[in-house]
Amino acid sequence: MEILIVFAVLAVALVVPVMFGARLVGARKTGFGSALLAVVILAALSAVIDGFVANDLVAIVAMAAIGAMVLAGILGTTFLRGLAISVIATIIQVGVILLLAVVLAGSIPPVS
């Protein structure tokens, strides 16, 4: 049961920001399935790029460009709007992670 909860939280934290970004920029496909497909492909591409590119800066730039193309293709929008979706989703995801960190830090009793 706990593993299902973890997957549900991951789905919400990773997919919903992409859906929101797609709706914000006016993409044609903004549903859960399209956003989930985009997130899965982006994760796989990230692993491939990390495996082949040794320079971190080059890897980040390559992933940003390729990721924007993937988002544009899957969600039915332009390259620049795909890049905007990526930025919007990243900001939301970082905010969610920080919020979860604060909540979890507050729920853990201090070590004496």
C-alpha cells in the first residue's frame, strides 16, 4: 500500500506541473496521459544524456533543448512554448519539494 502512495505522490509532483504548464502556454494536449508520457520520455532521455555526456554544462544545455523539443512534440506546441512548460514545471516541482521538506522536517522529532 505504501508503494502505491509513493507512486501517486510522484505522479502528482512530476506530471501535474507539466499539465499546468501546458495549459498555461496553450498547448493542444494538456491531459494526464500526454504529460505522463512526456515525463517518462524526459526521464529516459536524461539518463541517456547523463551516460553519454561527461561535461555537466553541456548535458544541461542538451537536455534543455532536447526536452523542449520533446515537450513541444508530445504536447502539441512550439519549441519556445515547450521550453516555457519546462521552466514552469521545474519551478513548481522545486516548490513542492521544498514544501515537502519543510513539512517532513517539522514532523521529525529533534535528536537529543
